Amino acid sequence: MMRHIGSPTVHLATEPVDMRKSINVLSVLVADHLECNPLSGSLFVFYNNARDKIKILYWDRNGFCLWYKRLEKHRFHIPAYISGDSVELSSEQLSWLLSGLHINEIQGHPALEFSTVM
């Protein structure tokens, strides 16, 4: 189980990655390709070409953790509109992605802003 205090920043890589890559190689990808600090405590999400496997790399106090999910049927719905090396997701969007939902099609109630209370 992934343990995190609060809501960590989540970075989804925009290009598929070979799932044979280990912690060492993925941490170098984070630093060199995504230009992020792999020791930051952020979650770094990678997926394969078939979009049926996901790896999540993160630093936890004194070492790297690597979380892996392989779907036996179906595919993860990785957004097609993303550009750049990575896109930032909310923790909620990551949960939706891992549950098989389309993260760019889900919307909650719109925020309301009032100037007075009746």
C-alpha cells in the first residue's frame, strides 16, 4: 500500500516506458527527461505501449518505492491531449486512472462563489 501524508504531487509521463526498467533507470528518467527531483516525494507515473501496465515511483523517507499494476483485461485510459514530458494530476485523478476511468471526462459540481450569505 502506498503511504503518503497529504496529497503528493503526481506527474504522469506522456510517453510510454518499457516496463522492464528498474528503480534506478526510472529515477534517472525522472531527473533527466521529466526534469524533476526524484527525491521530492512526488509520485511519478509511467505506463507501457499497450497501456495495460503502470509503474509509480516515489521516494519514501529513506528509499525508493516502486508500485506496479498490471491489468488482466482492459486498458488504462491515458489522456490523448497531453503534451510535454509530463502532466500533473491530482491525487483524485490518479485514483480515477487506476480505477479505469477517463480522467479528462469526469467533472464534479462547479464551484460556486457568493458575495453575501442570505
